[in-house]
Amino acid sequence: MANKGIIVTKEEGVLSITLNRPEKLNALTLEMKTGITQTIKEAEQDNEIRVVVITGAGRAFCAGVDLGTFEDITPVSLLQDQQIIKEMILTIVNTSKPVIAAVNGAAVGIGYSLVLACDIIIASEKARFGGVWVLRGLHPDGGATYLLARRLGIGKACELLLTGEIIDAFKAEKIGLTNYVVPSDKLEIATREMAAALTKGAPLAIGMTKASIYQGLAMDLSTMLDYETRAQAMLSFTEDCKEALAAFSEKREPVFKWR
């Protein structure tokens, strides 16, 4: 279905969100940002959805914000927009469903942040990544300073964000920004394969493991070990854990029920 600049489809447990303003290189509008947030919140409550994919229509993933909106910006509207961006990024990071960014072309500005918020990044060989805020006299937003430093380390994050360098897909893969790069005509296939792999695990275990990975960024090892122990104890007595063990013993595929 279409929803104010995005197309949402659902197939075999995978919810796909396609940014759909190709004539504007999928620059984000207010409606698109709120649409992404609402769609993922709804997916969080839908047990049929196991994986979320975000991609772009046409030749770009997302070229940032729609610069036309800057003409009428005020301090109040800027703060309101930043709160909408904050909610979008936190919704992506905090959803229990794995989120894949299928980056088909340029991801610049807030489009860059949108990619960084996703759990797994698969890039077409035509992808480009650019945190160009300083070149426009602006500060990075959408959590870019936080997310990039944790993905790549302080030194590389400083290099990329302080120079505003736009890097190609192969350099992005080399420095660990993307999980891997595929030919442009293989991006959809590679994304489907990754999504299928992510549906193999028990959904409760997938969600808690994702949460632990992000929680661990703010914890010391001892605290994280305790956190893992609590999570393991909770999962060990679920019906899905019993089903997985039975399926392994019986040499069949498990049927999970989110319980």
C-alpha cells in the first residue's frame, strides 16, 4: 500500500518500506518520517512480521531532507522536526524485529542516519554514503554521531563526519559500514536471502538478542553478563525454546508461536 511518500508491502513475514519520491531522490518529508515510524510501530505488534526492510525507489536510497522545506523553517518548526526524526530513529533501533537497510543508491544526510539505525546494511555496488552536514553548515542529526562512532569507532567517525566525505559502496564495506556489497541487480535477491535467514530463529530470542546487543553498548561486561543471564532464564522456559529443542531432536523445522 502507498502511504504519503512510502510504499509498504508485506510478504512471507517480511515488511518492506520503500521510500517513494524517486524524482526527489527520496528526500524525506514530514509525512515520510511519520509514515516510517507508524509503520514500524504497527509491525512491532504484528506477529506475522518477522523482518523489516527499508529501501528506496529509483536511483537513490535517500538524499536527505527535502531542502525545499528549509525556506519556511523556524526555531520552533526545527525542534518539532528533530523530535519527529528522534522518534523515527528510536523506533527503528528499539523494535524487536531485525531491520535491514537495502541501500540501492545514495544515502546522504538523514538518509545516512536512517541506514545507520538499521541492524544489517546490504549495499548495491551503486550505493554511496555521505554525512555531508558540515559542508552545509549543519550539525549531524538522526543519531549519526552516536551510531557511526559505535559502528566504526571514534577515529573513522571523526574522519567521515568532519570532512563530509562521500564514500562508495566498496570503501563502505572495507571499513565495516556495510555488511556486504552486491551487484545492483542482485540487491533484492540478497536482501530476501538475509531476511529468510533472520526468520529461522525463535522470534522472542531474536528480539531479546537484538536488545542485548544495543544495551551492551552502555554497560560494562559484568553488568552485561547479568543481563544475559536474566534473558537466558526467561527464554529457557518459553514454549518456543521447548519447540526448538524438540524440532532439533526430531530433525524437523520448528514452528514458533511467540510464547
